[in-house]
Amino acid sequence: MATKLFKSVILGAPASGKGTISSRIVKNFNLEHISSGDKLRLNIQNQTPVGKEVAKYLQSGQLVPDDLMIKFITGEIQAVGNKPWLLDGFPRTVTQAGALWSVQTLDVVLNLVVPFDVIIERVKGRWVHLPSGRVYNTDFNAPKVPGKDDVTGEDLVQREDDKPEVVRKRLEHYEKLTRPVVDYYRDKGVLQEFQGNTSDEIWPKVLDCLATYIPLNITAQKSKI
């Protein structure tokens, strides 16, 4: 097995199961998970210089400029040091993809392909306990008492951006913005696509794919975990 630093990206539409698949990858392969969204939120919360700058764009409803995102993510990758990593939430534009490729040649890009109608139906059943962030779904992982949080018994709510009409617009925007990124990586010869309706359906395919690049965590079992 090669010993060179393993570098990867995961792509997928909103609510395609990227978070679930990423957590399983990290658990099974000991990769550093660089989530651009999580890192940005942490910087905003801590009011770092980059956090304050990013917040200005988000508060005005604008996209964070490519040059700012590129600089930010490059710094996060450098902070990981000599460890294999999985980048999640970046790149979102071809400009970002090109800038990343110029400094980090990727081993594989994983693209989760879930039908939009399936995503919309899935999100319709998603309910959240806002104070804790706990997420439930009426189709799977349903709360013990309908409409109530398992831990506190408080009311669950459906987020505005989880409503079907909002989700469909987000998906259409994602398709328009990210399709060129997918094509970019396909042309580079590093794209691997995984189709399915659920994370449990997609995960074994991702697991088998990554196992050809890097060794499994010796404590992990090759199963749907």
C-alpha cells in the first residue's frame, strides 16, 4: 500500500447523506475531516479575522468570494499537517477546484448521486430540536413520541430551509453551481460516483472504493457502520 499522503474530496447535494458518509469514512480510515462549513462556523463563533469577514458576506446574503474561501481552506489543509484528509463542502466552483488542484493533487473525488425527488421526500420528514441540534426523521430515526425530543420532551420543529419548495430551489442551485466541478474532476480522472437512495445503500460502495487506496482502520469492521 502506498505511503504517500492521501487527499480526497466528497461532493453531494444538500441532504444527500454527505455528513453520514463522511463520518463513516473518518471512522474507518482515520482521515482528518476538513468540513468547510464547520470550520467557517467555528471562526465566526470565535470572531476571528476571517470569521468576521465571512460573516459580513453571509449576513448580506452573498456567497463568500472564491479568493477568500481558497485562502481559508488552504490554511486549514496546512494546519492538518502530514495526515491524510477528506475535504467536505469545498470546492463549490470550478475556480475553487482549479486553485485547490494547483496546490493539492487529489487522489479521489467521491460524488454522492441521490435522486432529487428522494432527497425532497427525505427532508420532508426531518424534524429538529433546535436547542440541542438533535435531528429526527419520521421515516427513520423517528422520535419516541411524535413531535417531541427524546431527551427533553420539548417540541420539535421543521426548519424553513427543509420545506420542499425551498429544498428544490437549493438543489437546483447546487446542480447549476456544482455540475461544472463534477465535470472538472471527471476530466482529471479522479472522480468516483456512487448512486443510491440511502446512505446505507451507498456506503458499502464507498467503503470498497476507498479500501483500494488506503488501509482500513485496524479496529474498524467492514460493515455498515
